[in-house]
Amino acid sequence: MMTTTTMLRIEGLRQLRNPYTLAFILAMPVVMYLLFGASSDFGSRQAGNGNVAFYVMTSMAAYGSAVAMSSLTSLASAESKQGWGRQLAMTPLTTAGYVATKVITALSFAVLSLLAVFTAGAMTGAAAGDLWRWFATAGIILGVGLIFGLFGLGVGLFFTADSAAALASISMTFFAFFGNVFMPLDGVMLDIARFTPLYGFVSLSRWPLTDGMLTTGQTDQMWAVLLNIAVWVGLFVALVIAGIKRSKARR
């Protein structure tokens, strides 16, 4: 237990010294919220049970948490392929302890990202009708966001160690642009967005605020949002399994 705690402390400090972690997981979601949610009077307009600033804040917090989970968990599998696992075998730290350390670290940075965005939102006028909506939104983001740890793990196992973390985070940015996260989509683009992995996650995260109502006036159905999440969980699990098989084939 002590070894796991020590490893967790070392891993946390290592990531805090990583410019990539600070830029893409902690700073970028806050900056994007400030640019699109708090930089004009548009943010104070009504949106569901709150305002537009809260809507944008939720989107950026969900994005930051997904990036944290996917990129940091991809490092675990990448490190194991670089021989780090054999080094750890010489210590009292078990494989389960190593995996737990990586997952806890990823979740911790997801929490930090969410707190940073929510703090910026609270300081710049993001508002929801009831206090419980803040907590419900945060709970959904951190709970459902764990699924992107599977994505990161699969990417780390399937692709080379040098490109795994970058590919995981770049993929999240791509999914965000085409998943109705960064900007409101309509028409054919919205129809396409409903099939992307971030769509269901972010839509569910916004639910306490919007009750499924989109900025275009359309309404998502809860069953469709949950189906999107369930399908992508299945695909992420398949990616992990494929990554394990490919990793074994390289040996």
C-alpha cells in the first residue's frame, strides 16, 4: 500500500511537470471556456435551466476530463511496452497497483480539469437554476468520463508507445469538433455528430441544465444518448482486446 501511495505521488508530480499535461488538460479547457462562454454578453443568455456560460462550461469540463482520462491511461500501456513493467517487477508494486496508480492519476487530473473550469465558470457568471445541477453535472462528467480511460488504454496497446498519448488527445479534439462539443451543429453535421463518441457523453453531462434540449431547438432522447454511450463502451472494449492481441503478437 505504501509503495502504491509513493508511486501515486511520484506519478502525480511527474505529470504536473509535464508541459503537455498542463497545457492540454488543465489550461486549454479553461481558456476555451473563457473565449466562448465568458467573453461576451452572449454567455448571460438563457439556456435551459441556466445560461449559455454554464452550457459552455459543461462542454469544456467534459472535454478536459475526457482528454485527461484518454491521454494519461494511454501512457500506462505505452510504458509497459517500453520495458517499464519489467523494472516495476523488481519492486513490491504489483501489476494491479501499477494499473490502479495510473487510473487514479488520470481521474485526479480529470477532477483538477473540472475544478479549474468550474471555478472559472463560477467567477464569470455561469449559472444554473439550482445548486444540485452543478453537482449533478460534475458527477456525470467524472463518472461517465471514465469510459475514455478504456479508449486511452486501447490506443496505448494498439499503437506504438511514441504516438499513443498524442494520438489519444488528438482524437479527443477531433471528436469534440465533430461531436457538437465546441460549437453548435445543425442539419447533416448534427446527424453525423450523434454517432461520435463524445456526443452521448457531453449530451448527458448537459442534461441537468438542458433536459436534452439542443441550441437548435431539437431535443435529444435519453435512450438515444445512453445508446450512444453503450455502443462506444463496447467499441472501446473491443479496441482494448485488439490492442492486447496485437501487443502479444509483437513479442
